[in-house]
Amino acid sequence: MFTNSILKEELLNIVVDNNKTESKVDDSKKIIFAQQNITIQSKNFSEQKWDFLIALLIQEKVIDAKGEINLDNLKRFKAKHDEKDINKTMRDSIKTKTPSKTRRFLYLIV
């Protein structure tokens, strides 16, 4: 569905962020659109699998079947879902000795 035999390019990255804590309560996921220089971070996405997030992006018409990104819809999606610095006060108040950010990546290539 997202293949293009002529050109293959990275559309987005999905990153799991554990905020350097052992608790899953403050975990979030980031959807990074590098070419558009847009990052969407949401705690609500933390329990969702990558295929749900891709389906949501398609449903919201951010990505079409050709793998093209609609910038207006992407900005609308960001305004609707982005929770940047959602846990800043929580991170500042909780100091733990856990490893740095756990990162798992999904690269969607079309």
C-alpha cells in the first residue's frame, strides 16, 4: 500500500520515550516527520501499536495511499494530538537512576 517502485523515502519515525523513569505512567510516543520538521508527542499514543498510528494518520488524511503527506492535515493532526512537554513537571520532580531514554524506531519507507 505504501510502496513506490521509483522512489523510496522515509516518511516518518515513531519513537517510544520512557522519560528516563521506570514508571509507564509518563511514557509517550513521538511521531517525527523529519522532512516537514514536525514532531508530535502524545502520552495517549503510548499504548497504541504502530499500525494503529499509521491507520490514524491515513484516516485523518495526513498520509494518502501514494505515501504523500498533506501538510495542512499534518498541522491539523499536530494541533489535535501533540502534548509536547506533557510530563515536564513530573520529570523535574522525579529523579531516578534509570538508563537514558529507551528508543524503539519504526521507519515507514515508501
